[in-house]
Amino acid sequence: MSIVFAIIAFCVIIIVHEIGHYSAAKLFKMKVYEFSIGMGPRILKKQKGETLYSIKAFPIGGSVMLGEDIEPTEDPRDFRNKPIWQRMIVIAAGAILNFVLGFVLCIVMSIVNPIGTMTVASFNEGSVSNTGTSALQVNDQIVSVNGMRTFIYSDISYKLLNSVSKGDDENFAVYEFEVIRNGEKVKLPNVKFAAEPNERGGMSYVHDFKIFRAEKNVFSVISYSFRSAVSQGRIIWLSLMDLIRGTYGLNELSGPIGIVATIDEIAKQAPTFGEQMMVFISISAFISINVGVLNLLPIPALDGARLIFFVIEAIRRKPLKAEVEGVIHFVGFALLMLLMLVVTFNDIRKLIFGDG
């Protein structure tokens, strides 16, 4: 059952993205040639007016065909005959709607779950982060860890897990914290946490303090939800940078199959149906924001590249030839499909043989 929910959630996120493009195009009275969900051969289709609505075999994408890569006719409703600002809104609308969906799901989680502040409430028995000359104290408001601004509690955990630096004693991990203490910013350059080896061959910190919970009201829920959405978007960007730097390899990427499998695995660990739904909502928020961020990357065939071409058109005061732009996007699409095949193969291999 959890796999079914995961597939539905993934499809909904894709549909929301395409509805963003479609709705914006209709708002500006542009021609929409096709609205499709999925990729591959069509399995269902219906022509309604000028638009072909279709569902394709593989639910791993979607598209709204606006005639972006064909030369415009005399019809003022053609995409390439519309003002640049309208075209930019249409192309960006898919990602924007993904961000909105992610934010709404974050609001749902904030209503259901406790809202944490960034202020230290207490320390666990045997903690070490509150010892030494560079130590955390109760009521410290944590501003940053190792130079990264912290928006929500999970930002602290993310940074502690991904930037462990050993001190003089290999049993401890050392970090630089910036906190607000008694109304003033204070830098703590050597905050210690007990550390132990992890499965990746590195060191993992042992978290040893708790934070205060915030009182729930409209402002605190919306504020926390917004910070949570921003935090998730930033983690996606940081992960991409780690991938470029070689911190992670291609075998650690996951496509739709791997994502669905991961959601199913995590959901099975939740003891009740309500907790399983919170897992789906949490991961769906992350994936929706992820889709928004990735689509805005300046990679041919993605929305971000099309926005770059609009900027070039505005500077040159004339567009690139439709066939030239079309070829560029086709090459980018082919490379993305090749990457998708590699990632899908790895996902299937992991399902059959495990992560090893």
C-alpha cells in the first residue's frame, strides 16, 4: 500500500508542475498543443479543441507542448510571438507551483508536528558540547554551524553530519558555532561533540542537546514552514555541489524507482497509518521542492536553460533561430535521458542485490 501512495505522490508532483506551465499559458492566451503526463508511448489520449491531452506509459515526467522550438506563424497566440516577460512566467510557472506545493506541505507538517526553535533548552547526560572554553550554553540561539546559516533544527544535524572535523582527540568532532547569547553574537570556534565511525568510513557526531519548542500560532507556523522550505531547497543545492565535487558518485543518485522504494522503506518503519502519512507528506515536500530547483538549473532541455535563452534574446533584441534552440534542447534532453537510464539501472540493481 505504501508503494501505491508513493507512486501517487510522485505523479501528483509531476502533474502540479505541468499544471503550472499549462495554467500560465492559458492565462496569456497562448496555444497549447499537448498536455501530457508521463513519458514514452501514449496509452490514453483525448483531443479537446486545439489541445491533445494524453497519458503516457512511464510516469516519470510530463510535458506541455507550446511550440517553443518551432518558428512562429502570423498567429499572435503562438508562444514565440508573445512578449518575453509572458514567456518567462510560463516557463518558470512549473517550478513556482512546485515550490508552492512544497510550502503548503511544510505548513501541514508544522500544524501536525512540534515546531522547534533554534534555542538550546538542555543538554543530555554526558554531553560534551557544553564543556570547555568554547561551549554551548542553555538559551544560546544558534545562528550558524561551520559558516552555514541555520534556519531549522535539521540544518544543525545536516551540517554536523556532513562537515565533521577532528580535533586533538579523534573521539571528538569539532565545529564552529555562532550563537546569540544575551543579545549579542558570539563565535564559538571549538564546540566539541562525541564522534564515532560511520558506515561511509567517516565520523558521525553524537547529538547531545535539545532545543525549545515554539508556541503554535498562525505566524509561527507560516514562519517555520517557510524556513523549512528554504532549508530543503538549500540542501538540494548543496547536494548538487557535493555531486560536482565528487563527494557523492553516480551510484548514489536515485531516480523515480529509487525514490519510490525509499519512501516505501521509510514508511514501513512508521508504526501507525497517521505517522506513515506524515512520512509521505514530508518526503513529498522535499521532492516537490527538489523538482522545482532542478528544473531551474541552466541545463538544456530544462526550464532554467529556456529562461537563459530569454535573457539572451532580451540582450540581443532578437531570438535565436527556433531550429538552433531546438537542437540544443534536444541534445540536452538526450543526455538527461542517458543519465536517467544509468540512474534507473542503479535503482533496479539496488532493489535486486541491495546497496552493496
